[in-house]
Amino acid sequence: MPGIIEVQAVIFTQGGPTAVINASGVGVVLGLKNSPQISAIWGALNGIDGIMEERFVDLKAQSDSVLQAITFTPSTQLRSTRKKPTSEDNRKMLDVFQKHGIHYVFGAGGNDTSESLDIINDAARERKYSLRVFHVAKTVDNDLMENDHTPGYGSAARFVANAFRGASLDNQCFGGLYIGVCMGRHAGFLTAAAALGRQGPDDGPHLVYLPESPFSLDKFAQDVEAVYRRLGRCVVSVSEGIEDASHTPILQVLSDGKLEADSHGNVQLSGTGALADRLVEYAKKHLESKGVVKKLRARGDTFGYLQRSFPDQSPVDREEAVGLGKFAAQRAISGDVDGSCAIVRVADNPYRSEFRLVPLKNVAGKTRRMPEEFINKDKNNVTDAFIRYGLPLVGELTQLGQLDFSKSVKI
Amino acid sequence: MPGIIEVQAVIFTQGGPTAVINASGVGVVLGLKNSPQISAIWGALNGIDGIMEERFVDLKAQSDSVLQAITFTPSTQLRSTRKKPTSEDNRKMLDVFQKHGIHYVFGAGGNDTSESLDIINDAARERKYSLRVFHVAKTVDNDLMENDHTPGYGSAARFVANAFRGASLDNQCFGGLYIGVCMGRHAGFLTAAAALGRQGPDDGPHLVYLPESPFSLDKFAQDVEAVYRRLGRCVVSVSEGIEDASHTPILQVLSDGKLEADSHGNVQLSGTGALADRLVEYAKKHLESKGVVKKLRARGDTFGYLQRSFPDQSPVDREEAVGLGKFAAQRAISGDVDGSCAIVRVADNPYRSEFRLVPLKNVAGKTRRMPEEFINKDKNNVTDAFIRYGLPLVGELTQLGQLDFSKSVKI
């Protein structure tokens, strides 16, 4: 950027919220704000819409206490959008950038966002407008290429792990079947996190169904039956994105209704309790008709938006989110032109991670799925390798107790 | 109990779990275990079934570290039942009591449990068997007479308050409608707790619908429309038990399906996502057909079992649960014969509570509902009086931050 002494920066957030997007934004601000070349740091409201419409909040003018407080606050203060920029949008954004002297762009989001940034980047090059474009990884789905894991995942996984710890203890009270449906359309990381809170061999979830493996209703019913016969109860973690062998969503298999799609063409699978309810009905019918139990106590919960926005961050997730934002800012200042900021794992025990800049195109529009070594052979549970992978990310969980049942009469 | 030197005690738990039933049980054990007259403290497994079948765990033999750990553990280690004792059951239980010399019975539960204990008490009197029968209040519904609030409510309310804090921030991202359905068939205390996490005047929930007031779908749609027109978004807390003016459950009004009933004759209103989904559809249709918005982003979550079992206790709830259990034990030892142990509030600021023994019959089978002063005139929100009532019960909540939007351009 020769000849330019003072430049402005803009930060925007895109896609579904997480518990630590604000933390990433604060990281970028902290990384930029003492740099004399950055004269303004704008937060665009509602993603690229805010850029086009110049709806900006002055992030450099925010007090330290505000920045500190929002670091601990879930969701995104900058609001969001799911819009993918059209060539008309790019023209408008570049006009705004030129008008204000904005040469640094930071977008926190998932693979859609990396794609959006790549498109903006190409448009800027075409116009020969000097732009530094950085993607800051963010998604509860944990499905970005090049990342060991993404900011937002640890906190969402913490919620899911805690939810299943409670649900498994709850299920012990009366026995029966409990199904919890988790987010994750194509990647099972969040559904798998249900297993991270298990303390004993009979703790739930007893079964885990991920979108990576074809889901068979028959197999599912048999799996539930086997667990129920053994324990008199069964806790199941299911991804909202499970599909059968021909890639038809199971909700669609079990449903006659029509399903909505968002502007990226994704079918609406969250925010409805239908999949949990239908799976519960299916398993109940199976167990009752086979005479395994006369009347199965069976419930389904859909964890919905709580997974991504519950105000209980994983401390390591928050710290990494701030760190990744700072890293993006530093790379921009130190002369890098573009890229996606990713987290790589350096060591497991004690856990240690590092940040790395990778090409935007490596992340854009691609989906990382659970590696095979994290899924058991029967495709109905996770492996110890997954537990080792996930545990450092969720932060410390309260140790739960149990009675010493060896001191019992006639159990 | 003249002539009896050594007696045994039994503790059982009944009804839906809470986050602090174990804490109450530990309180009873701590209150009894140093008393020389109590030779054994049994925990009956699965409530009255465990008594009849002599499935007992030795609670006096549990180590201090086990007792300490389960105090922090949600749900009930003693398992549960919803069975109301028949006269045949009473006969069997009294036989077991006589056989072992069990003269103290402690049951933790809701109004069904108080009723069960009252029935057992009457049966013992008839047989002239000397029994001391104590009910230890417990329910997330907070609907027991004679109690300012009940153990279990504070932790469940904490979860609901946190869930809505996250949901409201989430809803800010994209705008639109969010409905969260909370437990509470006849009493709206838990649904009302959604409001306890609000920090600012525009924080959700913007509307709160309680089972205490007749629910009109028309009025609901108009309320949502008014909030949406003002804020471009709307967050709603709804009780699973809402009914129309003729006492038909709204789920039934909106539904053609059949609904299950439990053995106390209660219709199954939890553990399904149907009410949230149907209310969302209804409001969406209203706003879209009136042209308020072309396509409403609208989602419903049902908080389900997480409300009662999520492993994040309210510290004050846990302490009161332990205290109430101890109180029950002390009253039994000091010569009281029967009663229900209740919490009364002594002061609001700083908050202070006390325990009181009341007649079993005052609590048995009765339901306390939200007092009028806690519900606003429009019947679509809670009052400041409710906030003052509820806040001390949930424990400290993380302070959430927000950007200073006065430092903005063109908002």
C-alpha cells in the first residue's frame, strides 16, 4: 500500500452467532487500535449490508470497559447477515471503501464468509483497489478446512456436553428414552460433543448419530432397543443433519411437510422440534410393538439456538477468539495482503494452539467433516480419539457425583 | 415414640427431577446422621416402589466426599416415580417399615408427594404404627402452597433466565421472531423467570405468556406485531400450559393430534416441540398475511428437560435445599410428628429466608399460582414486583455488555 499513510479498517460479522464472535472482534480492535497507520476502525452493522449502507459504529471510540464486557457477551453486537455479495454489492462496497479510505477488511464467519471475502477480494483486484482482506474463523459447526477447531465451537460444545450431562442424569430417574437433537448440518462435531461430559461407562449419550454416516431408521431402532434392554434407559444424541443412504434428510423421510431454505440454498433444519419428536415416535413404536416395554417413557428435546448463544463461554474458546482476532490484525499491519486466520493445535497435553494464515480459497465454501478416527465402527458413537480432541476445548466442567451403590440392599 | 430406642429412617424422592434434590437429601442425611437414636438411614430407590421392594441404599455409609459431590449434582440419585400409593401399596410399605423398624419417612417432591405422604400417614395412624412423616418441598414449578418458593425453582429459573439472555442476543443478529416454551403446567413462575436476565428496556423477552391468564391467539398475534413493528424483532416466553378462555390447552387448539396423559391424569405438554412450532407458524402467518414483513425469520425452541437438569445450580437454591433437608431432620428428631417443610422469605434486601413446618394437608394436592401483582395488566408480561421476587433466587448472572452505539454513523 505505497503512498497511503493513514487507512481505515472495517470489521463485519456474518452467519449464525456464536458465544465468542464479539471476543474475536475485540481481538481485531485491540490488535489495530495502537497502530498509527489505522485512523479509524468501523464495525459494519448487519454484515455487508452495513458496509453498503454505511451503517458503521466507531470501534476505536469504545471504552476499554465496553470492550472487556462484550468479550464475555455471546452473539454479535455487530448484528449479522447471511447474504452472499453479488457483483452489484461488490461495486457498492468498493465505492464505500474508496470514499472513506477503508483498506483493511476483517470478516468473522464460517465458510460462507470466507467465500464472500474472496469474492470481494477478487472484485477489488479487478478495480485495482488496494485491499487487505482477512477472514477470522468462526462457527459453532467447527467445519472449516485448515482449522483444528474454530472459535465458537468450544463454547457450543460446552453447552451440549452440559446439556447431555443433565439429560443423562434426568433420564436415570424414570428410565426410558431421551433424544437430544444438536446443530450441525454437514459436520457432526457439535453432536459428538454430547459425549464430552460422560464420567462413567453407562453415562449418556449411549448413542451418537452424526451426519457423516448414512442414518438408517431400522438400525437406529435396533440400537436403541439394545441399549434399553441392557440399561432400561437410553440417551441419544442426534445431528439435525442426519440423512439416509440416498442423502434424503431423515426429517424429510419422516415428514410430509415442506421445509424452508435460506438464501444459500440450505434447507431449514434447526429451530423446529420436528426431528426429535418424529424420532421419538419412531423408536417408541418399535420398542412397544416388539413388546420390549409396554409403554415407553420417551421424550425428545431440540437444543436449538441455546447451543450457539447460551451465556456460558468456554474460557479457552474466548481466549482463542480474542487471540485469533489480534493475530488477524497483526498480520494485516505487518504487510500480509489477504488470508484466512485459522487455529492449529500444537500439543494435546497440556493443550496448546497456534494461529496460522492460510489462503482464503482453502476455506471458502468448503466443509470439513468429522475425521473417520473420531467415529466408531458401528457409526453410532464417537471414539476416545474424539474425546481427547474435544475435552481441552470446552473448559473445565463441574465434577458430578454419585452415590456409592455398593452399599445397597437388594438392588 | 416412647419405648423406641433405635429407629431407622427412609428418604425417597418423587416426581420430576430438579438440580438440587440430591442437596435436600444430603441435608436430611447430615441432619440425622449424628443422632444416636437413628440406627440406619435408607435411600429408597424409585420412590415408593423402592420402599415396597426394599431396594435401599445405605445413606449413612456414604462418605463425606460422596455426599459433598452429589450436593452439586442435578437430578436425583435415588431415582424417582410418579406413582401415587394405593391402599395396597400403603399396606406393603407399612409391612416394610415394621419389619425394619423404620419410623421416620422423608419424601422430597411436589404437591403430589405431599399428598402421597399424607395418605401414608393416614394409613399408619389407622394401623396405629408410629410414623414421623416429613415432606421436603421440591419442584421447579414453584407451585407449592405455603412456600415463598421451592428448592429447584431457583436453579431452573437461572437456566431459563440465561437461555433468554442468549436467545435475545441471538435474535438481535437477524431480527425476526423467537419463541421459547417453558415448563409450568399451571403456574407461570418458570416462564416468568425468562424476564430475570433482562438488562435493558429492549432486551427480550418482550412478551411473557403465563398459564394464569387465558391465552388468546388473536391477542398474541397482535402483541407480536406491535413489538415487531417497534423493534424489527420479538422474543416471547410462553408457558407449556397456556389455555384459552374455555380451558382448552393451546397446543390442543392448534393441534389435531392426540396427547398423552401421565398416571396422575396430567396431559403431556412437555418433551415435544409442537407448541413452539405451531405458535411460530401462527404468528408468521399473521405478520406475513398482514404485510408487516414479506418473509418473517421465525424460530421456536422448547427448553424441555434442560430446565430442570442443567448442571448449573443457583448457589442460593443449593444452600436452601441442603438447609431445608436439615430442617426436616431436626424437626423429626426434636419430636415433631409430621408436616411439610417450606421456605418463607424474611427479607428482600439483603435477601434472607427461613424454614417452617406446615401441615401436610396444606400443601397436598394443591397448586399455588402466580399472584396477580406479578402479572402486568395486559397479561403479556411480568411486573417489577416479580423481578424483585425472582432475582435473589437465581444467583449472580454474568453481566453482559453492549457496544456504545452513540458512537455511530448513520444508524
